[in-house]
Amino acid sequence: MKQNFKYYFFCIIYLYSSILFAKCNNVDLLAIDDPESLNIINPSAAKVTMYDPLLDDANVISYQTHAKNSGNLGLGAFDWEVLIFDKVNEDKINLCAYVEYGRLYETQKVGFNIAGLNSFIRAKKFFEICPPTDAEKRFPYYDHVCNFWPEDGKTIQLSKKNKGTKGAHSNAFVYSSSTFQHTNGSLLECIGFGTLFNSNYPGYFTEAVMGKICTDQLDYFNIDKIKKLAQSVGVYGTAEPTKDLRLSFHK
């Protein structure tokens, strides 16, 4: 089942570089040394985490890698991992979600910043659907059910402005929203978000978390659910969530 949405977990190809480049530029930018370096890991071993009741009984898969040279972006050594969730019933999508984590090493003048993150999370860019690049086709989850490409549907009802709240560690949590209309009939309400941890230089951070949750339960994401989501997003060993906001395999 191949469906995609340049949501394709925004993999590291765009997590950092899209702050500088247009989303649909078809340039093969990589923040890891190569897509084949990704290793499947037990989800319980992942450091990155988020929580919502919808996620606990979903299918989940996790990947992790360490890059010595951060691909062709020149950012130095770099860790990356992702948790990917889905629920599909008779080819109709009930849930698609992911949360990914990147950590930079050996840097004091380069890092992630709120302005760049805020720019990328804007719905017009974050939910933009683009044709796959050659590099994207090499990723092990390229054919995952929750990757949406142009032939799979379109985004509608994009939020005009980002909104924000605070995470459990006083981190700024930025989010936007859209609806995805799939050609198979699925209509999904989506929230895209991002946050930063571990400041290494005034205004810059070495760790970034970004993700998305799409559900067929329309009007699901009220302000209380979004606040709980923000409180749950974290990294074990850096910014851990409280025990009541953890996935079952992380408790």
C-alpha cells in the first residue's frame, strides 16, 4: 500500500534544510550519511516520545542512525530517530502519526532555532505535498501507508497562523493544522508540531523534535488535547515526560 504526503515523516532531509530551501525544490539534501544506514529498533529503545490515547493501540515501527558527517549538509556528527504509527481498516486510514528526533554534536555556532522551526511548521510549508526525490525513494519507509505523495490526495483547510503552547520543560511547542483528503476516501484532521531542547548558544539548540498526528476523528484536537500532546513530547535522558503521558511501551 503506497500512499505518501511530503509529510513522509519529513525525514531529516527536510527537518533542518527546509529552513533554508523551499520544500518542493527536488534537491537531494541529507542530514544522515545515507538512507541505507537507518536501522530498525525496538520502539521501546527510542529516546524520542510523544503521547495521545490514539497512539497506544496503533501499529508502530522505529528507526535510528548515527551520521559521522551529517550527509551533505555539513553539520557534523548527528543522531536521528523516528517513531511511525498507523491504523488502517479495510484500506481506510484511521490514524497516521510520527515523531522524530535529531541531535547535533560538536557545534557551538550552528544549531536549531525557534525562528527557523516556526517558519517550517507553518501549515503552507509543513503540509505541502511534493513529488519524491531520488534520496527519498531510498528510505526504508518510502512505501509506508502514511507517506502521502501528490497522486494520493490533497491538503485543505490549512491554518493561516501557527499557534504555540509550553511543553513540560518550559520548551516552546509550535503547531499548525490542516485536513488531508485522500483519494481512497479517508479524510484526516492533522496537527504538525515542533519543539527544541538543550540550548548550546544564545538562541540555538542542539536537539529538535518534530512530528505529526492525523486522525479520521474530525474535530479531535481541541486545546486540551494539544496541551497534553505538548506536555508529552520529549526525549528520554534530556527532557522526559511525566509517567501519565507516556506510551505503553515507554512506561
